[in-house]
Amino acid sequence: MKCPFCGDSDDRVVDSRAMSGGSAIRRRRECNVCKKRFTTYERVEDIPIMVIKRDRRRENYDRSKIAGGIRKACQKRPISEDQIEKITGEIEFVINSMGVKEIESVDIGKLVMDGLQGLDEVAYVRFASVYRRFKDVDEFLSDLKDLWEETKGLRK
């Protein structure tokens, strides 16, 4: 593994932890040259899954796109990279456990919304505003009202 800071490949593993229900391993590494620490993730390579986009195009499943969408929704929110990685891993676990070779992007979006709803309401609303493609402000406000009512019910 090359150090992202100095590019040297002489490092040591400082800590290893199972993540995402055991489907991934998080490793903290320390470069033996520059002494800086960095994190790597190790996962089992799965059977390739195709994502069916809204316009019916197909493309390879890309975990980084899910993480990127979650990261964008969580921008400037008190959400750690570990929390984003956890949600992404959980979504990936659900997709893999379905045992399908193709999945609709809409279904992936629903899984992301479910994960964000339990994590951060603002991030959920941000993601929903892009994912659901609201036609107008009234439709957006209606969805926001539903979220508010659901959240109030959970807090009682």
C-alpha cells in the first residue's frame, strides 16, 4: 500500500477493525518513512452488478457514487466519514444480499434515503430534493411536512 502523503510503500498496520457487519475491514496504517497515518478499507470483491438508470441505460455498480452522494448531502453537517462509510457499507450489504445482477437506481436512492433519515434530517432533505426530482415547491414542502410528522412521532 502506498502512503498517500509521501508515496512510499513501507508501512505497518496499527489497528484493524471489522466494519459493515463483517463484510469489510478498516485498517489504520502508519508510514514507516514519513510517520503519517492513513486508513484503508478491504472488501471482498463481489459479482458485478449493473445499475439501471432512470433513462434505462445500464452502468456498472460503483460504490464510490453512493458514498459521494451521501457525502454531498452531509456537507457542513456534523457527520463523520466513519458514519458515511457505515451507511454506504450497509447499503452495499443490502444490495449484495438481494442476490440480483441488476438493480434500479431508484431502489438504491430509497436505500440511501432510509440510511440518511435515521442519521441526519437535513442531509435526508438535501438528498431527497435531488433524488425525488420535485416538480414544484408545494410538492417539496408536502414531503418535508411528512418527514416532520414522522420525526415528531418517533420522538414521543
